[in-house]
Amino acid sequence: MKKLLKGKPVAENILNNIKEYASKNSLKMAIVQIGDDSASTWYRNFKSKKAKILGIETEEYLFNKNDNQNKIIKKIEELNHDRSITGIFLEQPFPDNFDKNKIVDSINPLKDIDGITTLNAGKLYLNKKGLFPATAKAIIEILDFYDIKIKGKRVVIIGRSDIVGKPVGFLIMHRHGTITICHSRTENLSEVAREGDILIAAVGKAKMIKNDFVKKNAVVVDAGYNVEDKEVNGDVDFKNVKNKAGFITPVPNGVGTVTTSMIFKNLILAHKYQNE
């Protein structure tokens, strides 16, 4: 391993810029949570605390699993029209008895700071300016910070989720990288993964990516975050891979550290777009 791609210096650089912008502009984030998923609750509280440090106001709107869906959508539409609200963040996952797509697309795309609405997905596809998923943007931010070039590189992405795998694929393609997106049905997965000059793991399975998945001196970016028996591991078996990789992100203090800062960066973008 030649270099550890730590997320902390990347995040600190972004957050300093956000704090400066927030000192000159009034920013307010609405956080909507449906149900009581423990990870969502933790993440909501974390964002609220971080926002306070940055000088950003937050409002929380909590709904239980038995609330009427129309009531939730009505509240989101009120937030859409509230000029004091800069951005709306909808915590996920939420209970299966709700129509996820309907609730997501009730968010004004100009306030969609998690980049999950259909319109923002379309803008990403067409390479137009918009608000895009924070984890996908965090991966690009890390590569940029450490001056890792994407243009002309073969980039293999393991995972095809709507919030990481697919969007980071488009972001890389727009930077002239050549992408291969793999998933659970990809044949000879480790062989395909070894073709990557840059390998991005976003599959959600702890330590799945072993030494034989990695091309010698490849850049390995681990977007996984798996908690088992109070131990946190990424999708990459770090100890197994680190000596073969040229560059690698750790877990924790890698992609996840940067992801939250990208949500606040999206909040600033939302403020700019709304005032154009």
C-alpha cells in the first residue's frame, strides 16, 4: 500500500468552506424521518449536531409508521413552498407500507439535497447541473483531493444501488472514465474486478472484496459500512488487500466521513440554484 486515502482531511476542507458560506448566508435544512430505524435516528441526530457547528439551522419532522402517507406528502409540499427552507433531507430506509417513489418525488428537486428525486437522476444521466447523491459525490471528491486521475482509466464498480453504484458510474463516465458496473449476478466477478485501475466497492457485504479482486497497484475505494458485533468493516477486506493496492480508503475514516460533508455541500448548491 503506497497511500491511505483518509476521508478526514477531505471533509475538513469542504466543511471549512461550508462554514464560511453559512456565515454569510441564511441556510436551513429540514430533516424528515418516517418510522424509528435506529441507524436513521443516529444519522439524523448527527447531521443536526454537525449543522449547528457549521452555523446551519435545522428543523426535524418525525412521523411514525402508522401515519397517513398523504399527511407526510402534504408536509413536504409545505416545506417546498417555505422560502426559509433551503433543503430537504428524507431519511431512509422507512417502513414498507409507504410508497417510497411517491414520497421521494414530492420533494422539490431544487431542495433535494440527497439527490434522490427522478428529476435529479435525469439531470445526472444527461450531465446537467443538479443535486446528486452524497456518497457518489464523496467518492469523486476523494479522488480529486488526492489528485487521482479518472480520465482514460478503467473503473470497476461493484454494486448498482440508486444512491452509490449507478450515480458514481455516471459521474465517472462524465469525467471520461471507462466504467464496468458489476453486481451479484456478474460472472467471474473477481476476474472482472481485477481489470479496474480504480475499484469501487459499494455492495454492502463486509470484507467481500479480497486480494484476488484487486489489480496490483489499483486505487481501491471502499464505500461500504457494515456493523457486526460492534465491529465496523467495509466491503473490502482491508488487511487482505492493503499491500496489493496502490491507494486505498480505510473504513471508518474514509468515504463515510466525506459523505455527510457532501450533504451540506449540496445544501449550498441548492441555495445557489434557488437564487439564480
